Amino acid sequence: MNASRALAIVSGSSNNSIGRVQTPTLAMICSRYRENRNFVSTPYWQLHVTLKNGDSHRRFFHTVNFSDRQEAETAYRRISSDSRATVTKVERRRTLQQPPLLYDLTALQKECNVHLDLSAAKTLDIAQSLYEKKLISYPRTGSRYIPHDVMVCVPGLLERILVMPGFAACAGTLDLARLNTRSVDDRKVTDHHALITTGIAPEGLSEAETAVYTLIAGRMLEAFSPCCEKEMLLMECRVEGLDFCSKGSSVVSPGWRGIFGRKEDREDDEPETDEGTAVFAEGDTVPVSGHGLAQKKTMPRPLYTEATLLAAMETCGREIADEQAREAVKELGIGTPATRAAIITTLFKRDYIARSGKSIVPTEKGLHIYEAVKEMLVADASLTGSWEKALLQIERHTLTTEAFMASITDYTRKATREILNLSLPSATARTFTCPKCKTGHIIVREKIARCDNKGCGLTVYRRFLNKQLTDQHLEQLFSSGSTRLIKGFKGKKGVAFDASVTFDAGFTLTLSFPKNGKKKR
């Protein structure tokens, strides 16, 4: 690929472009994908013993996992039916789990992706619709706090939320005179405060709008509810010279966790599995009623979902090595709450990434771009940190604006030189025999695909209704005569529907609907 074409793609001046904020995002996706696919699992062994107290039991795990199988089996054989465990430690402590902060846009998008399977772009559209209906505050906010003057209105807003069908049972557990104020901080409010409801009763909402509104309303109840009070239990024992431990937790008072009652609200120190209910006293000597050795394996970090990608974009500054730069950008990231959805949507639209279930994976084209630019300045996510650090120095009068602009000029010169010297690897070319004339070949371009046989005239425009046909769509169309199901077409009245794009008898594009679906116009 020539330098001008490379410049157009990487700098953002073509319809297939990938710009300054899209490039680091693509790099994150590709890097995680490579790491996940190249990961080699290694086995390890986990030894446990079971102790009983009356009719109840508890499982204790060896404090160190074994990486060597022979060593693990040797330890396993040291324990027999005659072995006894000495309880060496019993520790109880009460902990408080603070409620989550109110939503900003990114937090709402993450939750909607996890719980409602909505994309970031769709969530933003719905939130904008709720705002225009005066049901919620301004949605494109990056703050998760409200000022004290807004807090004055919160008890009245919560009263209206508590009469909603899904939250009526919480009315007796929330003291409106003693609300949690963790989300109230004038200093942390940016241009717009956190997302809250307005008190206007929602009417005539779609199913998706109702679901998103319920999440926002529920988060308000959570944010102003009391802490969740838990009791953590740690017990340790020694068997045949080997140390074992068991961790448990119980909720004393659910507080905010009683609003939705989700398992996802567990903290990292809460065991995910029930290891039993038996309780022992320090110094007890208990017969070992059973023991086992389980083989497990290390697992790679999972591929990004839209929710985890949004979180990574939001917090990428934490990976910056320079402490001052990291501090300057700690509340920033790639894009802003209002633009992150558009960044992800652009990568999908340009066919650099695709969905595999809920996971996001790079396409072949995306991987080609990544391999070409991953070491370049334009793909450096930490660059924002260095700029924010410089702006902070200007504010403190330790750096001149002239010096900063000189550094920007130097960056621009170096980045442009890298791009101009870039030679993008060519993706594997696919040629298609024209399905109409059977002799010509289809030439695929940015906006159009056309048969090279002048007597044929078969032409397919990438833009069809409100959708842009991707390279994959065109490949499916020319190889099999039909694309797979494409979601989100819109009819003349704006009603969304799903359909495949196919050729009719005259090789004009038309829609094909699922056999078990209904045509919606």
C-alpha cells in the first residue's frame, strides 16, 4: 500500500480511516486478542480437606497451589483417614461495602451492556431519548457526583422512584431522612452532574427505554442507601504439617445490595462458592472426614466485551509508567463519555472489529492495521497523559506554552514521518466471479462493487437503506447470493427490523426476511 493511502487510513482522511482516538482503541482490542489466542494454559493442583462439626461441614484449601504433579500427589498421600486437623486461627470481622456511585454515561453504558445486552451507541440513543422526554438529567456526563444543592431534591425524587412496581418493596428499608451522601461532592462535579431522574412519571416508553430508566432509577436508590454490612470469617488449620484455610462471608444487613440482589455485587474477598457452614474454635482438634486433589489450569484474560472495553478506555491512563503523567490523566482515558460509543461504532463500521457473541474481536483488516502501527506514536494511548502533564505544568507556570507547542510540533513531525514511511501489509485478496454474467470478476471499492465485464453492468453500492455493507457482507453476497441476517434496518416510518440482503431475479438488491420473523416496515 502506498504512503498516501496509508496516511489517509491512519490519519483519518478517508471513508475507511482510523483516527487518533480509534487507533489506540483498536490496539487494545488486538493486543488482548493476541494475548488471549497465544495464551498457553499451565496445569496446577489444588489440595483440600473436609472437616465436620455435627451435621455441617467445611472445606479447607491448602494455602499454596502445586505446580508439580508429583509434589501434589505426595502431599495428598500424607493425609489419611486417621489424620486430624488442628484449628490454628479463627478470625471474624465486620466490614462495610459502600454503595456504588451514581451513573455517568460510561458507567451506564457498561451496565446496560452487561445486564441488557445493549451496545454503547444504543444506550446513548436511549438515554438521549429519555433526556428529551425530560425524564432524566443530561446524559453525556463524565461525573458520578451531584452538588449539595441538587441533593436537596433527592429525597423527593426517591419517593417517586419507590412507588415504581419494581422498587415498592424497598420503601420500608430506606430512611429518606438519613441518606448516604457518598455521591455528593461539589468538587468532583464536572460540567454536568451525575445521571439522575427528574421526578416526572414515565409514560409510553418502549421496552428498552423502560429497562434503561429502571437501571438509572435503581442506581439512585442504591447510591443513597446504607452500606451493605457483612461478616467475614477466616479459619486456618494444620494437617500433617500442611497449612489449610477457609474463607466465608455472610450478609448481616444487605443495605444497597437489597435493591437488585445481584451476584455481581459481590466483592473480590467474598468466596464465590459455598465451602460449608461448619464453624470451629481456635485450638479444636477435628478428624479429617475427607480430602481431595483437583487439577486445574491457568486461564487467559478474557476477550473484551463492550462493557469491559469501555472500562479499559476509561482507565487506560492507569497503565502509564510516568507517575506525573499518570496522575494528570487518571480521570481521563481514550475519548470522553460522550465519544467512546462513537469510537467503538466507527471501528465496527470500518470493519476493523466484529462481534463474536458478546466478545469483541479484530477482523483480519484490523489485525493488519494493528501489526503495522502498534509501535507508532499514533497508537500510543499514554500520549494523552504526557499532554495532560504538560498542561498541568503550564498551569503551575513550570512550563511555557511555547515549549509545549514546540513539543506538539515535534510530535506531529515524527508521527507524520512514521505514517509516510508506513507500508501496510496487504490483506489476502478475494476475487469473486460475477454471479450475473458468470464470466466477469467483481471489483470491490470503498463505496461500490462492480463487475469488470463492461457488457454486464452488475453494480452494488455499499450503502443500502440505512446500512453500510461491510467487506464480509459483500463476500457473503457474491459467494452465496445472500448476506447473513443484518440487524437494525429502518423502514420508511423509522421502525427497526432485521433482514438479509439478497439478489432478486434481475440482480437488484432486495431484502430477505427470516422465515419465523415478521416483515416490519
